[in-house]
Amino acid sequence: MPSGRFVEATAGGCVIAIDVSPEAGSTEIVGINEWRGTLHIRVGAAPVKGKANEELRRVLSEALGLEKSKIKIIKGARSNRKKVFVELPPEDVEQRLGRCV
């Protein structure tokens, strides 16, 4: 993944590199960390029994206008650094998230 690019094309959609901050005061898409090449998202839920992951999927679903079933955490389910598969082309993801950051 090139430096600063947080979305990578893959078969059937794309993969988003995300840094998640659980137990934040609010749930929001903070912005793009160009240095890490990740999207930074804060979630209010605690990382207990998958609650923070569900909150992450919910906020992405709303931002992308996509059903939660089309958003899957494929790496880092127990980590702050995640890879999330989304059933959208990378250009659409960047455009839709661009309205949020």
C-alpha cells in the first residue's frame, strides 16, 4: 500500500486500513493518517465482546451508505489496527469518506 493511501483494491471491493480508538468520548471518523496510511476512527464502545468492532462497522455503514453485512473485519479483530473489507470500489470509498473527513 503506497504511503498515505488507506484503501486498496481487491476482488469484489476493497480493503480499508483503519486505526481504531475504542472507549472514546464519541464515535466519529477523525481523518486520514497520511504517515501510517490509515483511516482513524474513534468509537465510544469498549473493546469487550466485539462491541467496539460492531460500532466500527455501524459508523462505516452510515458513512459509506452500505449495509453492515457488506463490511467485514478481515484482520485485527482484537487489535486497534484493522483491515476491513468493503463491497465497494476504492474510488467510491474514498469519495464517500471524503465527505466525512
